[in-house]
Amino acid sequence: MTTIHSAMHDQQVIDAYHPDLRRTRAASQSIIPVDTKLAAGITRFFPQFNDRFEAIAVRVPTINVTAIDLSVTVKKPVKANEVNLLLQKAAQGAFHGIVDYTELPLVSVDFNHDPHSAIVDGTQTRVSGAHLIKTLVWCDNEWGFANRMLDTTLAMATVAFIAVHLHVFSGR
């Protein structure tokens, strides 16, 4: 997985000192490879991917929105249209509101303030040798995260509301 991420608040506006020499360079004029802990975070929650998942990150001079170049090797042979159909179904079904799917000719700025955590760009899905899937996923990671926190808060409030009204808590 490669994340192509907008410049961050801790990057330099002009060339200046930073312990990481790559980050001494002006963010507004450079594509900058940076370290990421994404693989460690993913395998922490999904240990079955340990030693099977890797990630790199690149910062680019844009204001917002991240693109994720995702490569997955699968056992069974697949075609790009089958992958896209599966991703469309996921976006319309179990992951509705969290994942979206598009085939419109959009660019990063079009996904600014999109509430989804991931928007699959079906026009960029490729399959090589019937087993290597590559696809592009867009996200406004801050806005998507904020929306997931709202979802979590609403779910917790719903559980609390039901518990209070069913007198689940002792002492009521």
C-alpha cells in the first residue's frame, strides 16, 4: 500500500532544519517520502496480516485529500470488472456510508469534505496476471474520521438510550 498524502502541519514551508533530512525540504515544492506506521497499525488490529502487509507514504503539495494505491494478491483468479462489482456491492451494502464507489473522472479536490472513509475509484482498478489487484482509493482522512466518530457517538448514545428506557442499569 502506498499512501499519497497532502503535506502536513509539521512540514516545512521553506527549506529548514528537521532531524529527518527529507523533511528539511519545502513541502509546497516537493514530493517527499516519509516513514509511516500504517502497516504496524493495520497488523495490530488484523494480526493475520502480520508479515503480509507493508506500506509506504509520500507527501505531496496539495491542501487536503489522500490517495491510496492499494495492491492485493489473491489466490483465485479475478478480473477487474469482478473486483469493481464486489467493491460496488460493499459500498451499497454492508459498508454503505463508510465506503463509496465512483467511476466519475474526479481528482483529489473533488473529495474534499467527503464523509466516506474510502471512495474506490473504479476507473483505476487493474488486474495483472489474474492474481494481482491494484486499485485507487480516495479519502479526506480528517473529515472521514470525524464522521466515523459521529457514527460511533450516535451508536453509543442509542445503546445508552435503550438501556435507560429498558431500565437495564441497576438502581433504576
